[in-house]
Amino acid sequence: MKLITVRILFFFAVLQLFSCKQKEIDLLSFKTSVLQNESLSVDQKVEKLLDQMTLEEKIGQMNQYSGFWDFTGPAPKDGKAATKMENLKKGWVGSMLNVSGVKDVKAVQKIAIEESRLGIPLIIGFDVIHGYKTISPIPLAEAASWDLEAIKISAQVAAQEASAAGINWTFAPMVDISRDARWGRVMEGAGEDPYLGSKIAKARVSGFQGSDLSDPSTIAACAKHFAAYGFVEAGRDYNTADVGAATLNSIIMPPFKAAKDAGVKTFMNSFNDLNGIPATGDTYLQRTVLKENWNFDGFIVSDWGSISEMVTHGYARDDNHAAELAINAGSDMDMESHLYVTELASLVKQGKVDEAYIHDAASRIIKVKFELGLFDDPYKYCDEAREASVIGSEKNQSSVLDLAKKSIVLLKNQNNVLPLAKKGQKIAVIGALASDKTSPLGNWRLAADINSAVSLLEGLQAYSGNTITYAKGADVVIGKTGFVSELTINTTDTSGFKEAIMLAKKSDVVIMALGEHAMQSGEGRSRAYLGLPGVQQELLEAIFAVNKNIVLVLSNGRPLTIPWAAQNIPTILEGWHLGTQSGNALAQVLYGDYNPSGKLPMSFPRSVGQLPLYYNYKNTGRPSPVNPGQVFWTHYIDQKNTPQYPFGFGLSYTTFSYSKPMVFHTYSQDKQVTVSVKVTNTGKREGKETVQLYLRDLFASVIRPIRELKGFEQVVLEPGQTKEITFTLTDQELGFFNNQGIWLVEKGDFEVYVGGDSQTKNKTNFKL
Ligand code: NOJ
């Protein structure tokens, strides 16, 4: 009896060996006859590869793990890591994130290529959000430049450095529109406006992906977080989002659509629920809108653990149910829930998941790998020589410096305190952020070296004609400020005030560097108070008491509420978190070597109670009261409706004037309306103006906002010079989505405003 069992087992073992051998031989010829066959299209190659794959291997492509072990080090002991390694060897991992650097990427890729049955290369993802090692301004700051070409170059630089470090996929751009500065992730987006946000989405996708994804210096981009993550209630990260059709279609969706139209290869869904359905399990968003209506043929990755979080949301019964809901809703890749790899095969066998969904998801993922050229050479992003020469190059430093200068916004310059004289001045620099060489790198700086930014103090010291002295005054935060560590805000220690006050007393000008440390904005960093954190307001007032000649340089990842400063401090410069070249950029602006040209991509509120606050609001039946004391109008009894600084606002060291816009209207013949305006530099210096066009459709079947940005153009003018700018409005600018998602252009009366910010009164009318 026993002997028979042993013989049967032996027979099966031989059979198994034979069939494995058979597959390997097939695979070898497969590589030459299919993968390298130039007469086959990518889609055909993908299909032929899928024909070779088992159900488990297809599911494996849908599984993404975070880096779990030093690949060049000893074997992992931890159970989770061991399972990941085992699955990697089995070909049950399609992608890894958080593995970077040629040495480590090569090591992990080698396991996938050499040890898995089919040797399908991994796609290597990383959060390259505003640079890899050479860091650009945070995306919100970049948006303040309104310079699409510079933003595109910034993404190109990020892609060049990341791809040189073995990475071929970034989880960027974040294209979430947000109207609530409490949300910490506003730093990662392009602000509050869907038109500007769409243009920037396109620029960033084309910067990352270039025109040829197989070029080793480009990487696949990812439009995230689909959808409505920027509308989490009360600005609290991960909170629920409750959004109607009008806002979803006209405000939230356009930048995602623009990213899709720009050819973005991947989308990421999001942590939040939208109207009661977690985005990760939302069939309407992922299958209906994205894959069907928009014909998106790339793949969708979940956010980190967002599949298993559907159990916590109360949407899925258990993990198994969560995996079923996610794949059926169209989520193709599982980031770190570890559920597709454990649950999907049995769900297919039980008939709860259609195998066609698995096939479709795997084919989308494999297609992107083909497009990246990973099947031609899985190590094409693993070139040590390129890694050493590209990362941190001088060219990259000068690109990020260029954008850093363009991102700075001059908010106030009473009595022309700025630009500073270059000689003979005693300048006191006060504030912990002035000497900080890490905070300027911003929140998403995973691969950057700490202390690698040029601080404001260093930037100022590079100009030698003035006497520069420095006092910290007070810490902003205390404790470790690493990426995940908890911060303690300094709310008590004012022991450094005395020294700072002494210094301010004997100086001509005081530059105060105040605001948020980089780790006070970003993911998981929502704030309920938006003033200067800790004792900084107190410090500012103490210095003001002894020297009123203050230049306030703000560092922050979001709009702040600074009513006292706006009222009292003569000069305010919005300096965000500007990246590696931060101090140089700020110094060049402060000294006037660069004339500031940035414009706010988000309204700055007067107080938190105004939030959400945005320029493109609706008039309502009872608009803001015209005179004080009027009660039954939409307003607060204790605050104005208007922002402290509006969307689109930013000053220059020169001034500009605008002629009244002229409308030339040939809509009945060629469906076009042209609007032209003359812009003149009325000051004494050359300057750059961002000319903004806003439209108001006065009555429509779905109420239109009080004004909407529909065009902008940047113009550089010499003193006294005038240029005519012409905008063309087509159905794309004149129409809107109704609540069924249908694009309508309705006849009627319009107002068109052209000016230097969203509150311009320079307008004319036309009729369609
Ligand atoms: C969670 C964030 O929401 C997402 O934007 C990011 O790409 C992933 N973590 C991966 O780090």
C-alpha cells in the first residue's frame, strides 16, 4: 500500500518537473518569437504573455509591496517580509514601492527576473512628488508660478533623477482640488482652481512621462487621488467627502480628465469615501467614469492599504469581501493591503469575481511595463554611471532655483521696503526657520538628504555688502522632525526673545522667517488653527514693538491666517517650502535680482471660520451685504466674506495697468469669442505679469460661479511698455457640465473680467 503511494507521488513529481521544464522552454522561444517580434503590437504581446500565465501569476501582477528588506543584506527574518520574498520569487509581485537606488532596485529586479517562473519585470514606484534628491518647491508653491513650462521642467528633473535611481513610476501628480487650507495635503496640489489645476496636471504629466515612455530618463506618472480626497470634510485628512454632481463634475474632475488626456499611465484611488462609498470600491468612479467614459487604458492602483480599510469604513464585511469589492469596482493593483494575493484566486473560483477582471487588470499593468521598455531591458533604469552623474547635477540645481524664484509671492510691500539695498545696511535675521536647512525641502522629500537645502540665512550671507546678524528667537517645533515622527510645537519657550529683541533694536531692517515647519503640512497634518504656530506671533509682535521695519518671510505648506501681520507688518513675502535652492531664491527676490511674479493659487482666509473659502463661489439668492449692518444676506456677523489675499493675487516691484477688455465676437460663424486687453508696465522696473481672464455666465440652467478662470498668459514688460494680449474663448471655456455630466453651452449674457487677480473689477459684457 505504502509502496503504491510512494510510486504515485513520484509519478506526479516527475510530471510536475516535466511540465515546468516544458514551460521554461516555451518561455525561451516565447521571448524571441513574441517579446522581440517587432511586427506585433504591444497589445498583442501583452495578450500572448497573458496566455502563458496562471491565474495566480496574473493576480501576482496586481500585487504591490513596499520595500521590506535590505536586498543586498541577509535574508529577512520577519514573517511578513519572508512571505513577501517568497511571493516575489513565485512571480506573485507585480510592483514594489519604496525601493530606490540602483543597487537595491537591481537586486530586487534580479529576483523577479531570475527566480520567478516567467521572469516578468517589476515596476518600481516611489513618491517623487517635488523632486527626488534635488528638491523643487512644494507643488502648491510651483502652482504659484503659473509658469507651465517651468513646472514641466521641474517634473522632468524629478523624472531624470528618479529614473537614474532605478525608479520608473511616480505617485504624482496629485491633482486634487481643495478649498480648505486646514487640509495638510493642499501643499501637494495645485490649489483651488480647476482650470489652473488642469493646465498644471498636463504640464506635470508631460514632464514626468515625456514624449517617449521607453526613454530611460522618463517615468510613468500617476494622477491621484481619484476622487474627492481634497474635499474631505472640515479639511481633516482621510475624512469623509460628501459632494454633489455640480462640484464633482466641474471642480473635482477636470484636472483628472486633463491628466488622462495628457496620457497619464496610472491613476490612484483614494482613502476617503465619496457620498458613502469608499473611492477604492467605487464602480462608478473607476469603471464607469474612468475606464468606460474616458477610455482610460492604463491601470488604477489603490492607495496604501485602502482596500483593507474598506472593512473599517463599514463597507466590506471582512478582508475577503474588501478584495472582492475593490476588484469588481475596477481597482487594478493592491498597494500594501496584501489582499489580492491572498483572496482573489479563491474569489474567482467561487464565481464572486469574474476572471475577465483579473485578466484585464493584469494586462493593463503589463502593458505599462512594455511601454516603459522593461521587457527589452529590465535593468534599463539601473545604470550606476548615470545615477552618479545625473542626481544633484548643476543643471538640476539651476532648474529648481529658477522655479523657486518664480514661486515666491509678494503679498505686501508698503513704502517699498523691498527690494533691499545691497550695501550699508544692518540686517537682523530672526526666526528658527531662517537657519533651517531641512524644512525648506518640504514634506515629500523621501530621498533628499537632510540639511541639504540652502537656508534663508545662507542665501542672504552670499550677498556681502550688508551686515547680517542672526537670532533664532524661538523654536517652531521641538523634537525629531523626521518624515513620520511626531512633532511638538513650541508653545512655551520664549527664552530666545531677549537676544532677538536686542538685535532688532540695533538693526535697520529685520527679516523675520516665520511659518510652518515642513512637517506641519502634508499627509496626516491637518490643522484646526492656521495662525503662525507656537510662540511665533508673540515673537513677531515683540520685535515689531522695537523695530517696525520688518520684512516677514513666510514658510508654509498652505494658506495661513495672518490678520495681524497683514494689518501691521509693512512687507510680507510668501516663501512656502521652496526646495533645495530655497535660500538663494529668497535672497535674490529680497535683493531685487529677481522681481517677484508669483500669484496665489489658493485664497488666504482671514480666519478659519471662513473655510472652505474659494473665489469661484456662487452668488446665492442673497449675496454679500453691500452695507454694514444689513442682516439677511449671506455673511458672518463677526467676519468679512472676502479673503485676506485672493486667488490669483501677487505684487511685483513694478506696477501694471490694464485697458478695458474688448470683445470680438464671431460665435455664430466659428463658435469663437476673442477678448483682448492692453497691459502696460507703469513702474520703473522690468516685470512679469500673469494676465488672468475670468468669465461669468450670468444665468444658466445650472448656476455658474460669480467668476471662473478661463485663461491666463504671462507677459514680461519693460518700464513703460504696453502689450496687447488676446484670449480665445471656445465652447470649452464657455460651457459647463450639467448635473448629469453633459457639457452644455447656453446662449445668454456673460461678463468677462481681465486683470491681475480674481478680484479685478476690469470687465466688459457680451451676449452669446
Ligand atoms: C499614501 C498617500 O496617500 C499616497 O499619496 C502615496 O502615494 C502613498 N501613501 C504611497 O506612499
